[in-house]
Amino acid sequence: MSAAKSVKEVMSGHVVTVPPSAIAKSAVFLMRGHEIGALPVVHDHGALMGIVYLQDLLGRDPMISVSDLMTKEITSVSPNATVFEAAELMTKTRHSHLVVVDEGELVGIVSHSDALSELGTSFDPLTGLPWSDALRDWAISALKGGHEIAVLFFDLNLFGQFNKKYGHITGDAVLKSVSETLKANVDPHLDFLCRYGGDEFALATVRHADEAIELAESLVERISQIELSEVPEGIGATYGIAGGRRTKERLDVHYAAT
């Protein structure tokens, strides 16, 4: 499998922007004309002030100013980040678009659909997590960068019984809650989280083995603290670990087979 594409390769480099003084009607016109779902809000002197989404404008007073409706908390991504990293950031922040910033300059915008067109079936729509093939790409990149990795596997206890007893809707709610708990307690700079399959999640990390074990035990504890009214008996998980740091340098090997 080829390496994951960068944000620069999938983003829109022709950025349509809107000034904060523009009215909602004008912003909607721009978005529909360019078939886009969000506009960076840029001041006359070039400063990025926020982003406004189409769904925030529909049904509102058409004469209200964009500055009153824009999201001021801007989530940006580097053009050199991978598409997987951008998709994970969108999921974590619940934003459908990210502005692409390079050395303080707005150079593009990337949408969830841009990411999905690259990820294809490698992205789980239920949990918002990539599937295991994305973890493989991340691991190959980490190994090539001179890092050793450990992989943690999490398996939900008695998950099959949840589905049989409460139905698949509750089972899906359990998976979503667990994925949100895991995402909230990992460090994207050190860890890569994915849905491995069924009720299994996997997390690759460049942490030392003892730190990885400490993280795994902490995550299992966090999962046990999830409260869902549909599952009064609570949720449990077990984990396993593979890999870890080696005592000598890795030789020149075929990383994908490691």
C-alpha cells in the first residue's frame, strides 16, 4: 500500500474567503456558487478571523453579518500533515472543514469529503476512526522515521451479549462511547487510534513499553467509567500489547513486513 497522501495533495488551494462585514446572504451565495460548505473569514488586512459554515447561515436573518455567525475557534492543519491526521482532527473537533495554514499563511482548506475521498472504505463512519490499514501506514512511517512502536489491542467484554440483549442500536452506542473515550485520552503526537474490527480497537504508539502499558491500563479504567442508561451493567474491556522499544538499532528491513 502506498503512503498516505498529504493534506497538500487533497486540499483546495484556491481558497474562497469572505470578510467579517459581509452579510449572511452574500456568504450563502458564494458557498452555493462554488459548491462549498464553509468559508474562512478574513479581514481586509489578511488576518484570519474565523470560519463560517453553510449550516450556520441557513434559516438565519439574511442581513446579519458574518462576524456574528462565524466560529472564532479556528482549527488549522499543516499542508504536510497526512489525510489520516486531518480526518482524525476533524473527528476530534467535530468540524467538517479545516483551514490549511503554512508558516502563519492561509494556503488552503480541506473538507471531510476531501479526506473521505482519499480514505475511502478505510474510515469507519460509526466511530469516526480509521480502520486498521491506516494504522499500518502510520506504523510504517514511524518505523522509517527511526521510532520503535508498540501496539495496544482493546477488546470489549461480552459485547456480543449487548447486541443480543439490547439490540444493535445500543451496541452501536457502546462503540461510539468507547471510541470517544479513547480519542479523548490519547495524544495524537504519540499515538494512532483505529477501529480494528467488530468490538476491537487498536492503538499504535511511540511511547516506551512501560508507558504504553500505563496508558492501556488507564484507558481500560476510563472505559469502565462510561455510563449508558441502556447498559446498566456497565462496560468493560481487556487489552493486550505487542512490540515496544528494542535494545539495538533496527537493521535495514522491509518495514511493511515488520
